[in-house]
Amino acid sequence: MTSMQILPHPFYDRDAESVARDLLGKLIVRRVDDRLLIGRIVETEAYLGPHDLAAHSSKGRTARTEVMFGPPGHAYVYLIYGMHYCLNVVTGPGEHASAVLIRALEPVENVSITASGPGRLCRALQIDRRLNGHDLTQGELVVAQAEGFPRSLEIVARARVGVDYAGEWAGKPLRFYIAGNPYISRA
DNA sequence: GAAGGGATTCGC
DNA sequence: CGAATCCCTTCG
């Protein structure tokens, strides 16, 4: 396939909303043994930091949320509802305890089962807690940009999913997806 | 619409 | 300790 360029740390060292928008169209590259599983990000959600009542970091710094309080560009992976993993990338600026949830991928290479929805995405890419804290600029899980793609995208902003408990934060348009893409998790 | 399932957190 | 909660998915 075309050559790819791994996104460097400064890409992540910005506010979560900017990173969430700019991740659309980028590639998740997961290496399992000698196989590369590749998907294009088509849906994300921004979690802005401790003041955002929908963000895990708003509950304080704990063993589970520790990675969120660390440097940008690392994976924050946790188990939810006893059976699904969710993949987030830690953003900035600095150690701001903000992150972007990756909600859906469009299959690009070796992704046969559906990767729409955060739980299914992790199943498709064989992501579990062992990748919590992983540096996304190297190793078995990275985010990259294909040369010359994407050019321009039409982005839709909507309320985030599954955060009804978050009061006024529940309705803020911090979920982003590529308009018309068939792999988004829900309309 | 409800249940399934386990880690995590909080309250007693 | 027990109880409640959860950035979900699949089944009825």
C-alpha cells in the first residue's frame, strides 16, 4: 500500500477536540505477530479533562485513570460492562487528563470483522488492557497518516454516546464522524 | 427492552 | 466488606 507516516507526539499535545477532529481519516496500525491490521478512523469523541463530567478524569486520579493524567500520545484502554474494551488516545495540552475515544474504523487491511463501535473495534484489532499506556508512536499499535490522504473531509459533530449521566456535558457536540461514512457506529 | 459480565469506586 | 456504576453489544 502507499507509504505511511506515524503521527508524532506533538500531534497529540493539543486540546482533545482538535485532536478528535484531526484523527478522522487517519490509520490505526495494529501489529499482531507478523500481521498488520489496519483501519481508517471514521468516528471519535473528545473528553476534555477533569472539568468535563463525562470524562473518566473528572472522577479524580486513580489507578485506572492514571494513564489519562500522563503524557499525550499514549493509549488509554479500559474494560467496560465486563466484556468490552475501549481505546482512547491521551491528548493535551501537556498532562491535562484529556483523551479521545476511537469509536469506529473503516476496514483497510486484514480487518474482516466489523470495527464499528468502540467495543467491536477493540475486538477487531485484538486490543486489550495489555496495551494500556502504550506509546502510539512505536511498536505494535500506532496511528499513521497515509501519504496524500485525507485531502478534505466533511465532519459532523453530535452529542457523545452513553454519557447521559454527565449533566450539561452530556449534550455538548463532542462526537465527530465523517459525513456519510457507512462504518460509523450509529446515525 | 433487557441482560450479560467484570473491574472499579464509594459508602458503610 | 457489599452495592452501584459503567465512554457497550447482543439478544429477545
